[in-house]
Amino acid sequence: MANFEFLEALGQIARDQNIDEGELLVALANALLAAYKRRPDSAEDAEVEINPESGEIKVWGLELDLEGNVIREWDATPEDFGRIAAQTAKQVLMQLIRDIQRRQMFEEFANREGDIVSGTVQQTDHRYTLLDLGRVEALLPQTEQISGEHAQTGSRIKVYIVEVRNTNKGPQIVVSRTHPALVSKLFEIEVPEIASGIVEIKAIAREPGHRTKIAVASNDQMVDPVGACVGARGSRVRNITNELRTERIDVVPYSDDPIQFIQDALQPARVREVILNEEEGSATVMVHDQQLSLAIGKEGQNARLAARLTGWRIDIRSDTENDDIVEEVWTEGDVVVDRVVTETEGEITVETVVTDGEGHHVEIETVEVSVDEAAVEIEEEVVEEPAGQVVVEGEA
């Protein structure tokens, strides 16, 4: 018996939910077979057939040989199977729609890992912030949030998709506001030259919520990469800064010449000289006294970001005219070590400050020795304890 109304309803559901109609028919047939098998008078082997043109539902009893081949089949459709089919169809379709929607959402967002999306803040607590992305929700863990940023419920923010997990409740999307690639993606949105490939982001170093350095190069001699990223009167970079809650962004030109690249990376400080030690991967940078604080940056931030941007260990020294005071700053990974040696009235004072990647002073040490004792070279090195504490050791 034809059931065109059933087919029409099934087709409407498939169109509304963006689900393949054939997939719905297969799932419904499997569910009807399971319902039929629960009947005491059911055939031992059977299959359910749904005619895709008429909607007619039939149960075929099967007789199989020892090898599983069908040797006889007959119409085993129960008289009341229409009522069973209606009840089963409703339950199956609801569950199937949920399963397919979860799978489709997972497939959609799994392909978007490493992409940027906008979300509306729904709720927030000490563990995470929940974002509404439209068809699905996303988790912004506390560790992925910019320090000091407090998103208001209902506000929209841009986030970077870090991971998409497939769970029984649907896809779980983990996003970030601290990932360096978030800044890269924001530049792709704001700068057409980056989106088109004319300007290329070569390197990026970021301390979320504080400062980012980004190195760019142009594949077209007629296009200034820094000017393209900054925009007219700083409009483009200002839009990104506003999205990141006033995080400072330095755009510097990339160079294959490491000396030039290091000089540009230390902007806004003006560097007098750069001496490379390629074997150790280190660079000694000489600056004038007035430029030393700029080169180091607040709590070593400028030096630290420049080292991460260029990939070189940077040792900043002042060419001070006062021989009684010598200051050196160098990077050890994300750690910045600032050492000041002062000679006054026959005594030498060595003050060392170690700053971690978040700008915290993890160790401060002051050593005073006489000039005679200082005849032996003073060596200081940064060692990392098993607990992760950075300690400065000094010997006279």
C-alpha cells in the first residue's frame, strides 16, 4: 500500500534538517526491523524494505542456507505493522536527526581547527567562559583567556579554534584568546594584502594582553609590508588592538639578514651594532645609554619578544662612557637576565634580576666584592631547578 504522505513528510524533514533522505530511510528500516524482531511470531531472519517512490513498507521473511545465502523469501509483514511503523518512525527520526546534526557539526568545525570565529559570551566562571557560535557552543578555558580581560555577558569576541572534540553530547569546541595565531588571523581579516598573499607574516611573538611583535615581508616590491599592516593613520592595526583590548602591536619588516632583523625586532630602540655568534646562536647588541631601557623594555619584555621573534639569544650591552657602571641584558628562552656591575671606592656590586616570560621577577641577587677579589673573573649563569624555579648563581 502506497504511503505518499509518509514520503512527503520524510522529505520535508530531510530538507529542513539538511539531512540526506536516503540516510533517513536506511535508519528507519533498521529500526523497524529491530521492532519486528521483538514480536514472538517474527521470522528468524528478515529484512525491512521501504519503497523510496511509494513509501510502502514491507517485511520479508528469509530462509538462508548454511553459507548465509537467501534460498526463499516471503511477505512477513504483520497486519498491525502500520501502527508499529508510525510509533517507531517518530522515535527513530528524532534520535537520528540529533545524531546526524551532531556529526555534521563535528565535521564542519573539525575542518575549521586553526580558524577564527566570532562568539557571543553566554556565561563565565573561574574555570571557563561559554560562547555561543550560532549552531554550537564553545569553551574558552581560563588558561586561554587574556589576563585581566573580563568579557561581559552578551558581548561578542573573536576567538581562535584550538581543538574540536567529538563527544556523546556533540562536538566540544575549545577556543583561545591567547594563541599567537589569533593575531595572525586578525591581520588576515584586516589587511587584504595578507589575505591575497602579497604580504606575508614571517614570524610572530606574543605576550597576550601586553604586547605582540610581528615580522612581515612583501612579495611585491611596490608594496610596503609594514605600511600595509599599519594602515592609513594606523587604522588597521588599531582595529586589531581594540579587539585584543589595547594589546600593543609592533609591526616590523622581516629580513633574511639576521643583523638587520635583530635591529628591527628591537624597535623602538635604535641599535648601534650587532655582533653575531652563529655557533652559539647568540647576538651581542650594543646600544647607547639612552636607548638601553627602550631596548630592554618594561620588565625585559622588548628583549624577550625580540629574541623569540628572531630565534636568536640576544645579549644587550650599553656602550656607557662611565667605566664604573656596566649593564648587560640577555635572554635565556623566555627568561630575561639583567646584570648591572657597579664599581665605587674599591668595591664592585653585581646586581642581577631574572624576569620570567610573564614579566615577574623570579630572582633578585646582589653580590658585593672588593676590587682585589674581583680580579678573579665573575661568572654568573642561569640554571633551572627541577621545580621550574629560575635561580641566578654567582661566584667571586
